[in-house]
Amino acid sequence: MNDTKPAPGNAATPAQVRIFDTTLRDGEQSPGCSMTPRQKVVMARALAGLGVDVIETGFPASSESDREAARLIAREVRTPVLAVLSRCLPADIEASARALDGAARPRLHVFISTSALHREHKLRMSKAQVLDTAAACVAQARGFVDDVEFSTEDGTRTEREFLAEVVGAAIAAGATTINVPDTLGYTTPEEMRALFAHLIATVPGAREVVFSAHCHDDLGMAVANSLAAIEGGARQVECTINGIGERAGNCAMEELVMALKVRGAWYNADTGIDTRQLVPASKLLSRLVGMPVQRNKAVVGANAFAHESGIHQHGMLRHRGTYEIMNPEDVGWPASKMVLGRHSGRAAVSHRLRALGYTLGEGQLDQAFAGFKALCERQRVVEDRDLEALMHGDIRGDGFRLASMTVSDRGQRASAEIELSDPDGRSIGKRALGDGPVDALFSALAAATGVDLQLESYQVHSVGIGADARGEANLSVRCGDDAWEGTGTSTDVIEASALAWLDIANRVLRARQLQPQRQAAHA
Ligand SMILES: CC(=O)SCCNC(=O)CCNC(=O)[C@H](O)C(C)(C)COP(=O)(O)OP(=O)(O)OC[C@H]1O[C@@H](n2cnc3c(N)ncnc32)[C@H](O)[C@@H]1OP(=O)(O)O
Ligand SMILES: CC(C)C(=O)C(=O)O
């Protein structure tokens, strides 16, 4: 495999690509992701810890919160350049300059749309008006600070000659960074590479400024397009943690940074990011904005370094390079995960059993493996405690079963009435009140089983479509010092929630019963 190619610009040393983080501005434009000024300060500190070169802290003309956040961050975060966004309007630029007052390294970022569609329908401006306005607002911004970034909104859908003209006018007026956004996530890597190479080669003064890419992910190509812009000569990339941002989001920082690192020989470009902070930053943002990261998300998703398939696990146990192109530790995960489930094979099961202290002969392993596969028909993930139960011949599969339930949310407080059959087949009925139907239901289940679970996360989603759709409930709970996860499915999401709760409670009870045997086995 050819892993190398001429470096961007044929530089002998890797090109340095500036990371411009816009999580607090474009990221925050993601519906439902608004942050308070204090939350933004917390995130800005984490971004500074990551080593980003520029933090865009907000759009001061848009709200008091944005102004307050920009002011607080300017006071507390001193190392990265701090940028704020303004339209090409004198009042916006004045508000931005005031918000950056006192910043150690202030940057004013001004933008105007350049494409025909935006000029005609949105701005109702002629080409000449856009050109003049761009130059005037860059000049105004330069009156406040030396570091001025100019963006051509919808740049990739703009006529090339006009785009070059506007960029030239902005450079002549004093812009020090030229950002060409793919505002609608419309372009392709080939187009992006060619566009940047063309602008840098032809616009007067282009080699004296830094070119920047700002890509959206409407077609899932934001990272690929940003990488192509670097190949075309861009030396700044605008991105966000977890790829949050308008619509489908922005270029995801963690993906871009790791692509440059893992394929260093190909891109010959570096960033100053401390990649071990990527996962902590992703988790922090997810908590602050209340938006979970999809499990299969590259680099920072929970499954990014998790392996369930037997063939992969077998390969991983021989050499992790067979199925991993990065080290999880390098991006902030503690280790790779071997998840035991229906797709796992003997190699992984026997490896896990050995780690738990069970060294089995061939025949014993066959027997344990058959039991493991049978268990996988009943539960998605087999944990250590399940394996131990299996080894002690104590998987009964019965436990508490849901016989019936009625949940009502009509009075002041919701109520739930349930009937369970216990492991010996006896019937137990309980009723409980709660702050909502699920709260009432879980209280009734706790009363009936005697198991107290502290809910940490609760998610319900549909599996399948149309009339066949079923609700799946996923619970993460704590019980004492242990964390547990459980799943339940049903056509009724409340029933799915009850089944997920019982899935965990039954395993907790099984683990409790096995405690003495386990201690004796390991004594
Ligand atoms: C591609 C991007 O991400 S650009 C950034 C987008 N971010 C945001 O819009 C978030 C913050 N926005 C806001 O809070 C509000 O939109 C505000 C405060 C900026 C403006 O609010 P309003 O004055 O009520 O205007 P509204 O949002 O309805 O319309 C936008 C106006 O800005 C004008 N405008 C848009 N871009 C620019 C620009 N780059 N330069 C000058 N004017 C612009 C529009 O033509 C429109 O003007 P009009 O009202 O005279 O027709
Ligand atoms: C204002 C610019 C940088 C932008 O966010 C976009 O075009 O998407």
C-alpha cells in the first residue's frame, strides 16, 4: 500500500494547521445546544487545554448572553486567540470590539455572503455592493485590532471570479485570515482542493494571509472537504467538538485531528492538539448541551474502540493492529473494549474467563461457550458477573417476571400498579406514586423486588418502522458501587422500560446470590 505522497506544498517539515474551534458559536447554533455564559467559560477552558489555536466565543451583536460569554472568556482564557463573529454592519463590529476588550489575543471575524443566491434573495445586494461592503467592514475591523478574519459565506457556491475578487478586496483592506466556508455542505473534496489551490495561486496578496476552511456536514463530507482544503493550501480549519453545528453540523475536530495524525505520512500536516483531551472534551460538551454522542461516532463514540465480533476479537487478542488504526489511549479512552455478546467467539470468551480466574480445558470451554451463546439469546451484552454466574451453574433465566402493569398519569402524581411473578413463581403486587409514570413504575418495581437502583440515564427509541415498530428502553443505573446497563423491548415503551429495569434487577440479585461462591472460588 502506498502510504505516502508529496506533502502539501511539498514542504520538508509538516505544515502547521491552525485549529479554529467554533463550538461556542457555530456549534451553539445547533438547535437545542445553547449554552449559558458560565457553561461557555467551562468549555473554553477545556478547549484551551486541548491546545486549539483560536476559540470563536460567540456573536456579540446577537444577544446579551453572547456578549457576556465573550467578556468572561476574554478575562479568563488567555492563551488561544479569541475570535467573535460580526455581520458586515458597523454596529455589529463595534459590539464585537467592545466584547473583546481586554482579551490577550483578540480577533474580529466578519462575514458576508458572496453567492448569487444569497446576494439576490437574502442580502438583496449587487456584486459591487457586496464587494464594497466587504472591504469597508474589514477596514473598520482593522481600526480595532490587527487580527481580522474575513469569511465569504456560501463561498463554495459563488462564481469563482467573483469569489477571487472579494477575497482580493478583503486582503487589500487588511484581512489577515481568509475563510472560505462551504456553508451548505455542498462541495466535494476534489472541488475544495482545486478551489483553495486556485485562490492561493491567483489572488493578489494571498500568500501573505492564512487561508481557512469552514465545512458543514450536510452530505457527510465536512471532514473530507476540510482535509482536501488543507491539500489545496488551507492552513486553518474551523471545526467543533463532536461536530455539532447548524443542521448536520460542522467538521468534527476529533475526526480531522486524528486523520491528520494517523495519516501523517499522507497529509504531512500537524496540529497543536493534545489528542488525549479529545474524549474528555467530547464528554464535557455532551453534558453541557445535553446531546449524547452517537455510539458509533468516530474517535469519541462509545463503540469507537469496542469489539464484539468473534473474528475481530480473536485478531485483536493476537495483535491490536489487526482491527485498530489508533490507540484508544491516544484520544483519551482508558483502553479498547471487548464486549461479549451474540457475535463473540471462543477466543474472547476464554480470554475473559481466564482474566476472571477460570482456566478451562477444551471440554469445559465447549460447555461454558454453549452456555454463553444460550445466554446471549436472552441478553445483548454478557458482563463479567454473568460469566461468573454461568461458571457457577446459576443462570436460571427466570428471576422476576412482569405479569401485568397499569400506569396512570391523571392525578396530581402519577401512579403505577404492577404484578410480578417471583423466581419461585409466586405472585407479588405493588403500587407506587411518582413524579411521572416512569418514576412511579420504577418505584413499584423497587418495592416488589427489594432492589434499589439509582437511575443514571434513560433512553427510549423505536426499533423498526411502521406497524412493526417496537420501543426499546436502555437504562444505565448504579446499585451500590456498581454500574449496570439493561435493555427491554416491547410495543409499549413503558412496558419496555419495566423490562429493562427487571433485566438489571434480576442480574443484580443473581450477582448477590453468587457473592459467597465467588469469594470462596477466589480465596
Ligand atoms: C452561516 C452562519 O452561520 S452566519 C451566523 C448565523 N448566526 C446567527 O444568525 C445567530 C445569531 N443571530 C441573531 O441573533 C439574529 O439573527 C441577529 C441579532 C443577528 C439579527 O436579528 P434581526 O435584526 O432580527 O434580523 P434577522 O435575523 O431577522 O435577519 C438577518 C438580517 O441580517 C442581514 N444579514 C445577514 N448576513 C449579513 C451580513 N453578513 N452582513 C450584513 N447583513 C447581513 C440580513 O440581510 C437581514 O437583514 P434585514 O433584516 O435588513 O433583512
Ligand atoms: C459565518 C461563516 C463562517 C459560517 O458560519 C458559514 O458560512 O457556515
